[in-house]
Amino acid sequence: MFFTTGGGDAVESAWKLAKQYFTLTGKPAEHKVISRAVAYHGTPHGALSLTGLPGLKEPFEPLVPSAFRVPNTNIYRAPEHGDDPEAFGRWAADRIGEAIEFEGPDTVAAVFLEPVQNAGGCFPPPPGYFQRVREICDRHDVLLVSDEVICAFGRLGTMFGAQRFGCTPDIIAFAKGVTSGYSPLGGMLVADRLFEPFRHGTAMFAHGHTFGGHPVSAAVALANLDLFEREDLLGHVMRNRDAFRATLERLRDLPIVGDVRGDGYFYGIEMVKDRDTRETFTEEESERLLRGFLDKALYEAGLYCRADDRGDPVVQLAPPLTCDQAHFDEIEQILRAVLAEAWARL
Ligand SMILES: Cc1ncc(COP(=O)(O)O)c(C=O)c1O
């Protein structure tokens, strides 16, 4: 376990640790990283280099070289196999294998993935995707880093997001949920084998933050984790996640709702101009829809959520882990009224 103060620092730390691990184990050329299109990994130079959002990066170029992008798991806009989740999962995972082989397996240190990708609007992994990525990483001796700044600590009903999909990564980067947001803390969990080369001799991970693992935040995190146990929050999310999905699925009868996707207590609703053709909005329409109307209307109606168009326009929901059917109904009713009005205004 290594503590930082936030998520981007945790991602940054994971890349640096991967590089040093390979240097210490006799593979100093393994330094490149692979991440996915539209994914957001944070603001420090390394984390921003991993980020797949060109507009966010542009003012700070040139960034860290040797970060490469592959397609994400947005099956709603899949270029191939859009009607076959398993085939799409194989296709998407194989793009990672292809990138590693193209760059040269002896030069690639790590693959960075979120269990459910936030930016773009909650893309869950298709069935088998994570297992196949794990196999590809193992085959090439590349580390698998799960960026769980959002997905760890119950968001998907499991303590860690990768667990939800039956996968064991080499490093988990975490932040927000470790304190339920009540105090700033982030960090990374590292597989024992990555610690091995640091265990002996004089090698150290020469990396840290002034307030990394701050005692007040650490105390808040421990108290928070006690509450997870006492209130069985993971069990609560597991028992209620299908109901959350089913309640949000009701919104599919609205003409503006193109897709409802996500997992656990983490969902995105993609808005479209035409449900049949999946046509999305122009930049100007999206600006008018999101900043001109939805942000304010949802907030004023009492629903605190994110209307985002870093990918195609979406409303994203990450309700408190204590929510139940009464809250889901309220969320659905507010969304129904506000989205219907948004459609009427178009
Ligand atoms: C998946 C993911 N990674 C990294 C970050 C960066 O975290 P921070 O803003 O705490 O640096 C975020 C922030 O939202 C995130 O969602």
C-alpha cells in the first residue's frame, strides 16, 4: 500500500512504480504505457499523458512520451460486433494485445484500465474482457493497473472494481471512496511480487507526497471502512443494483435516451438526437443542452449528478451507497421530467 493525496497522484505513482520495478528486475526498456480512448486518468503530466481526451491535453503538450491509446469498451458505438458483447469484448481486448506487439513487448510496462470507464459515460467491460486483457498482459509480462479512483470501495458492489469482473490486477489506484470523500486520500495497492525487488538491498521507491497518507485522512478512511462493515454497504449495493438498473431502464421510453449503461451504483444515460440512427448532437447543440439547460435544471430539481460531453453527451449517476428503491424512483422521476423538457426545447 502506498498513499497519495488524490487519484491522479495514485495513477502517476503506479506508472513510476511499474518503470522502477522493471528497471530493478533487469528490463529497463519496459517503460511505455497503454490506456483507452476518452478515459480520464488525472492532471499530473504522467496521468494526463495516459488520459485519452486530446482537448484536455492540448494546452500542456508536449506531455510524457510513450503513452499509447487503444479503443475503449463503448459497445453502443462499437465499430464491430455491436450486437455480440462477447465478440466485442474479445475484439477490444485484442486491440491491447496488438498495441503491445506493435510497440514491442519488451518496451511496454503497463496497461491502465478502469473497471467501468467513467469518461464517455460509464462503459462496463463486456463479458470476458478483463480476463482476456489479464492473459494478454501475463503473456507479455506487462503490468495491469486498475484505475479505481471511482470504482473502488463499493461503487460496483465490491470492495474493488476489478473483483466485480473476476480479475486480479497488479496495481489498484484508488482515491475518492476510501474516505467516502470526507477527507482527501488516495493511493495504490500493489501486488506482493512488485514489492519483492524493493525488499532487499538499498533499492527504494523514491517517490512521495507531503500529505500522502495524512493521519487525519487515514483515520477518516479507517472509520469509513468500519462503516462499510457495520452497515454492510457492499451487501446493500449488491442487493439493490439490479433494482437501480431496472429503474433507470424505464427511461428508455424517452426519445432523447439512446443508452442506459453501467454497473452497481454507477450509470450513464447517453442522450441522442435520433434513437434509431443513434445520431448524436453537434458541439453547439451539446453545449446548449448540457451547460445551457441540464446542469442547472437537474441541480434545481434536486438531483446532483454530472452532465458531461467529454465523449458523447451523457448524464452520469453515482448515488450514495445507502440509496434504495425510494431514492431510485426519485432519481428516475426527476430525470424523466428534466429530460422530457430538454427534448421539447431542442
Ligand atoms: C478514473 C479516474 N482516475 C483519476 C482521476 C484523478 O483523480 P484526482 O482528481 O483525485 O487527481 C479521476 C478523477 O476524477 C478519475 O475519475
